[in-house]
Amino acid sequence: MIADQRELSRLEIREDNLTGKQIADLLREHLENMYEITPPESVHALDLEALRLPDITFWTAWKGDELLGCGALKQLDSSSGEIKSMRTVKAHRRQGVASKLLAHIIQVAEQRGYDYLYLETGSMPEFAPARALYTRYGFKDCGPFADYTDDPNSVFMMKQLCRFTLS
């Protein structure tokens, strides 16, 4: 367990090649859970192979050799990206792991020069904590983007990123 902010500050976020057993197990649990609570036609979570595509960067959060969570950034075009596969290991939920991962992904998106960052999450009550997290980080509801279509089981969100230029 992450007991306090000092331990959370020692959390290590690593770019991941998706070959380890721990991450394969977490992603399998993630997909199974998505299919338990979401109608199949509304599940947009990616499997291990899809997350290995070259337009996706995937990160994992660790405390020592213990996997705490994961998240990914998919490039949509030269000025926008999409957050994918945010998941925290059940034993570490509500401890700030997802917040640290999200902050990292936003920072990378800004470094890449993206103007916008998008995401899709569920509309069901089980997704309320995720929606609250995204709202705290400045995401606002928007319409479908990329290849998504209107779906009552989906909530689409967008954040306009701050880009700093040196003058």
C-alpha cells in the first residue's frame, strides 16, 4: 500500500514494452472488467497487441518491483492525442496512482506539442471516479472524436493543452 505522499512521490513511471507477465495480467483483468460492466459494442479498451502499435506509447507505474497501474497515449494526428488504458491495480486505487500517471501523460502530450488531449470513458456509475479524476485535471465533456460515434455508454472528454513558446 502507498501510505502517504512521500511514498507516492517515489512511484516510478516507466515506458513499457508490454512484455512482462504483471502488465499482461493487469490488462487481461482490465478487459474482463470492461466486458463485465459495459455492453460489448461499447468496449473501446485495447488488448495487448493493439497497445503495441507504433502510434501508442504505454507507461506503467511501479513501487519497487510491484506494478501499481498503467496508462497510454495514442497519437491521433500531429496536434492531438488520446488517453488509453488507464488502469490502477485494485489494491492501490484511491491512492493517487492514476493521478500521477495522468499528470505524466499530459506532460508528455504538451512536450509533443499537442493542442488537444481526448479520452473516452464509460457513462456507467463504475466510471464515476475516472470521470471525476479527468474533470479535476481540466477535461471537459465533448462529442465523439476520431473514429468514435455517439454512444449512450460512452462519455467523451477533451482538454485543451497549454503550450508555452519562448519569445
